[in-house]
Amino acid sequence: MSTPRISIVVPMYNEEENLPELHTRLAKALAGMDPEGEIVYVDDGSTDGTNQQLQTLLQEPQPVCVRAVALPRRRGKTAALSAGFAVARGSILVTTDADLQEPPEVLPMLVARVQSGEAHLVVAWRQQRQDSPFRVFASRVFNTVLRWLTDLPLHDVNCGTKAMKREVAESLAGWMFSDMHRYLPVLAARMGYRVVEVPVPHVVRRRGRSRFGASRYLRAVVDLFPISLMWWRGWAVWLALAAVSVVLQAMRSPLGAVGLAAIVWLGIAVAFWLRRNQT
Ligand code: UDP
Ligand code: MG
């Protein structure tokens, strides 16, 4: 078996409705780029027929190498990606979601930017996003906060479609816990890798529904705490809050104690949260 240049890693939780079309289109896109390439499907403890469908795919003749990893229970998108990265053999690792919202036909464009040496990591930018107005708004706020924190000119840090050099994925391995998949491009940039974005078309999710509930927003905020401490502006925010609380406390305002207690509690909660998610 020759070594693939490109590995496409797809995390999947209950995506049986999307898998047939996804596989046909992904295999075609990959065969055009690298006939020796591989698709690594990671079943994140699905409770529908995803796993059975994968077993069937593995038994049929395929135009590209197809591999499957099954997690014994649902562990979330970050853990699923991490499991895929651990077995992927390519020198370029591509990730995409199973829901076909970013057409698989855009993948060669992302890979070309990595292959040319222009970037170590390329992240897709859903310029005309086809999600609910609330989600589009939340994403704008998220990306604006990250641009302010990091000074990186990125607009869609959490897009699931990315291509990166293998060494980037290896460097990110220590950050693959909780829902840190949201922050991979900024983490890679902080490590010194060149990160660029490319606009891609976006379509509505035609089958199945989003696998993340409202808890995604809470987790994004909790995960932002350790991320924020990688840039001086993050430290500045927390130190400013602490300083304001100390001053209020000195002025005998009850808000001071509340502020200090909130900062201490947030620190403790985040430490436990991260530990729990590392297992
Ligand atoms: N996913 C996963 N485990 C989870 C949640 C999601 O493997 O716990 C997969 C999901 O099947 C999809 C990708 O991660 O392939 C992105 O999920 P989704 O499209 O539901 O997220 P959204 O687009 O709503 O952010
Ligand atoms: Mg989606």
C-alpha cells in the first residue's frame, strides 16, 4: 500500500442520511487530487445507521482508500477529529463536516494553497452563510472577539473545512480536548504557522440537523478562557477586571467582592472543565 499525500478526516455523529452523497462527492474530489489519498471517517458513537453504512463502504471496492474509526461513545467533534488525525497517514490533512454545507468540490482549492507553500493551514470562509440569523450573528461576535484578541485577519475561524500540513495537526495534538476544534486556526497561528482563509460557497444543511445544542455557546466561552491567556490582550482583560474589583472592594462596594469571587470561580470551573474533558 503506497502512502497517501492527502488524508481527509470527517467526524460524524448520526450522519446516515448524508453519508451516501458525501462519500460519492468526497471520493471524486480526492481521486482528482491524489488517487493514493485516503478518507478517514470517524464515527463519534453514532446511534443511527452511520456505523453499519461505514462497514458496508469498507467492504465495497472504492476509487480511493477508505478507512473508518469508531469511538465507543459520543465524545464530541474535537475528540473525533483527534482520533482521525492519530491514524491519518497523509502529509496534508483535510477536515470537513459530513453535512455537505461546504461542497466537497472546494477541497482541491484549499489543498493547493497548502501545497504551494503559501500557508501551513487554510481555513474556509463561509462568506454567504446559510444558517439561522442567530447563528450568523453569534459567529460574527465570536470572530470579532478573536480578531481583537489575536490581531489575525480571520472571519470564520470555526469553519469545519480546513487543510493543513501534517506538522500543524501534530503540534495541535495537545489542544484536542473540550470543544477546542473551534480555535484550531488561531492556535496554529499562535504557534507560528502561516494561516490563511479562502472564501467558499455555503449551502443549507439539507439532511439531518445540527449536532450541537445551545450548550455550544457556553462551551465556546469556557474554552475561550485558556485561549485568551495566550495573547496579552486576554491577560489585560482579566487583570483589568481583577483591578476594578479590587478598587471596588477597597471602596467597600459589594460589587468588588462579587467581581473577585467571579474571577476565582471562573478560574476553578475552567480548570475542572478542562481536566474533565481531557479524559
Ligand atoms: N459531530 C461529531 N460529534 C458531535 C457533534 C458533531 O462528530 O458531537 C460532527 C457532525 O456529524 C458533523 C460535524 O461534526 O460532521 C459538524 O457538526 P454539525 O454540522 O452538526 O455542526 P454545525 O454545522 O451546526 O456547527
Ligand atoms: Mg454543519
